[in-house]
Amino acid sequence: VDLLNDLRRALANRELELYYQPKVHAPSGEITGAEALMRWHHPTRGMISPAVFIPIAERFGLINPLGNWVIDEACRQARAWRDEGLRMRVAVNLSVYQLRQADLAERIGEALQRYNINPKLLTCEITESVAMEDAVETMKVFDRLAQVGVHISIDDFGTGYSSLSYLRKLPAEELKIDRSFVQDLGINEDAERVVDAVIKLAQALQLKVVAEGVETEQQYAILRALGCDELQGYLFAKPMSARTLSLWAMNDI
Ligand code: G
Ligand code: G
Ligand code: MN
Ligand code: NA
């Protein structure tokens, strides 16, 4: 495909950018951090969604170079924000192929050192389905990441098949409730009971719980009442460029 050849050149041509979507503290609405989300500015086709190009990158062996760039760029940006006086955590998404990269934890540690970032300020988001796959190997990778000191977030929670005994042993700090559950809040009573149960589970496991895809005031009110710690979604902000986020966050304070 054309897109594949274009993607091969995208990094060198500086066509990739990280957008950032704020995470906010549920009780106060204050920004606590941001999730980095890749954007591809294609020279002729315009903006291409990662939902389109990440599967291509994964299939054709390009995800590791892209993922390594994301790690470096997110750390560089975290440094820049700290230098501006913005205290924020930064989260990156890791693909299953990155977890299989033998030197992943080392690379992340090097990027943190390069920009002199406290490892606790970087969160690695790993989807529940990936985290539960190949439990023995995955646990080793999580342990290595934990040794580096980064935080681990179980992303899209509720869409995979978690073993609770395994989840309990994973060295994770955060659980993100999948947006499909959030969407049904206020519409479907089951959704509220499920989200309530997930929040209680997270609390029992001493995990911070984040809801993603919050779009309405009603969803916000329900999530706050249920004790969700942090929220992310279009109600607060869409993913935006790093510069726009600085302005947004400064205004917020
Ligand atoms: O923001 P958005 O609609 O564009 O993201 C679409 C999907 O692409 C989401 O599932 C998101 O997790 C994924 N994604 C975005 N950026 C990255 C990235 O840097 N690495 C990986 N592995 N996935 C990403
Ligand atoms: O899969 P992951 O959760 O990493 O990716 C986040 C995805 O969700 C991105 O595609 C991002 O653009 C999208 N997103 C973020 N907030 C909202 C929201 O409030 N509503 C919807 N529909 N999508 C959202
Ligand atoms: Mn994510
Ligand atoms: Na998610």
C-alpha cells in the first residue's frame, strides 16, 4: 500500500506529532496530566488517525520505531512543561509489540534520564487485553517497567478478560474504565452499576481509577458521585497540540 511507504518516511519527514488530552482530578476539575496521542499530518491526505496507521505500523514492523519516538518525544515535552512551571504527568500508550521489545524498559529509562524526568511522572498505558495476554511474559515486562519507576495504567478496562488474581499481582497504579461504559451512564442503569463495581474493584486493589470518554455533565456528576479519581473526555478537552495544552492549562490555574 502507498500508505505503508508513506508511513516509513513519516518519522524522518517529521510528519508525526503528539497531541495531548488532559486528565483532570474529578473532585476539583484541575488538570493532573495528559495522555499523548499520535497524529500523522500526511502531506497530501491530511490528518490520518492512529486508529488507521497504528494497525499498519504494527503489521509491518514499524510500531517499535514509532513507539520509541513517542517515548522520547513525550519525555522531551514533559521536560519542556516542567521548565514552563507546569506540573503534569504524561501518559503514553504502549503497543503489544513494544512490550515484546527486549530493551523497552531500558529505553524508557534512558529517555527519562536524557530529559531528567522523574520516572513517576511518566505513565505507560497498556490495554487490559494486552496486559492479560501471555501472563508470564507480560508480568516480567511490567516488573521491569516498575523497576524503572514509571507508573502503569491498565487501559480500556472492562473490554478484556481480566483474571482478578493476576490483576492483583500486576504492579500497576491506575485503571482506566473503557469509554463504552462511560457512554451508557445515565442511559442504562446497568452501566452505572458496572462502573460502580469497577471503581470499587480498583479501590480494593489500591489503583487510581480514571474514566475516559466523558462527554456530558451527567456522566461527570455520576462518576464524581461514584468516587472516580480522574476523568478524561471531550467534556473537559479534546486532544490538542502541546502548545495549545500549555495555554489551556495556564488558563485553568
Ligand atoms: O486519539 P485517537 O482517536 O486518535 O486514538 C485512536 C487510537 O490510537 C486509540 O486507541 C489510541 O490508544 C491509539 N493511539 C494513539 N496514539 C498512540 C500511540 O502513540 N501508541 C499506540 N500504541 N497507540 C496509540
Ligand atoms: O484507546 P485509548 O483510550 O488509548 O484512546 C483514546 C481515544 O479516545 C482517542 O481516540 C481519543 O481521541 C478518544 N477520545 C478521548 N476522549 C473522548 C471522548 O470524550 N469521546 C470519544 N468518543 N472519544 C474520545
Ligand atoms: Mn490510552
Ligand atoms: Na482507552
